[in-house]
Amino acid sequence: MDEVRYPGLQAARNARGPGRSFSESMPMSQSLRLLYPVMATFVLLGVLWWGFDQLLDRRAHPNRGVAVGAEAPDRLVLESGPGGHYMVPGEINGQAVRFLVDTGASHVAVPADIAERLGLSRGAPMLVETAAGRVRAHATRLGSVRVGGFTQYDVRASINPAMETDFVLLGMTFLRHVDISQRDGRLVLEPPAGR
């Protein structure tokens, strides 16, 4: 039988020394020790990635953890997010939504896709004034609206097909029932004085 020669294999045999196998030239424990820094680097990068992601998420949604319902406090302090906006979790008819607090909006405005998910009925057509101009919307009534410890019933609202957002504008048909103050980048909602 002809002998087949592999020059690379021969060089490896010469490097490990005569009569020693590959496993003898580098024991398993030594191989693992070489991998520890690589594994530690990947773990460290993963932890840093997670931490940075959490930081960015906290900055983008500073009010995400606000409780809704009976266990929520009567006084609600909201931190402003990107662009100085106040986003807060809440509920419409017992279903979770995100609100953008808008004291310049005369009523609660619901994007059409969110209204469909909530099963809201489209009422009479109406024209609404938005930052983009006049838009045709539909009147609707919300059985309940909850933000923090505040709940309002039978709230006048509109369904706006031109709104392409993943949040609902929380306007004055809800906000007029709470005292609002703003200071130091925070918006405070409290029960009306004397209540």
C-alpha cells in the first residue's frame, strides 16, 4: 500500500514532540482555560447590551410602571419622556392602552386601529382640528377611562382614522376632572381640591 503524506500533519507531529498524542500536547483543562477569557468577554458584552437596552427603554418610557386601578395612588407624578411628552399606561373599558397626556386636546382621541381593537362604536362624523389641520373623525363614548388611581365614566372621545400612533391622546374630557400642575419636568395629577 502506498504511503500518503500530509506535510501539515507531519509538522504538527513534530511540534508536539515524539511519541505524544494531540491530547497529550494540550490537556483539556488547559484548552478550557484558554476559552475562559473568550466566554467571559461574551458574557460581559451580553450584560452590557442588556443594561444599555434597559437604560434606553427607561428613558423612552419613564412612566411604564405606573399602577392602574384601585391599588394606584390618588396622586400621580409623571416624568417627561423624549420630546418632553408625558406617556402613561392606562385602560379604556378595562383594556390596556398607552396615553399621551395632551392638555391642548379638547377630548380623548383614539386612533382607528386602537378603536377597532377596543371594539368602540363609530358615532356621528365630526371635524377635528389637529396639528396637521382639519380631519374627519367619528364621535364615540368610552365606558371608562383609567389612569393611575383616576377613573372617569362615559367619557366623550373621537375615533381618528388619520392618527397613526400606538397611543391614545388623553385630552380634556378626562383631564378636566383632575388638578394638573407641572414643575421640574414632571406632571402631577391630583384629585380636585375639596374632594
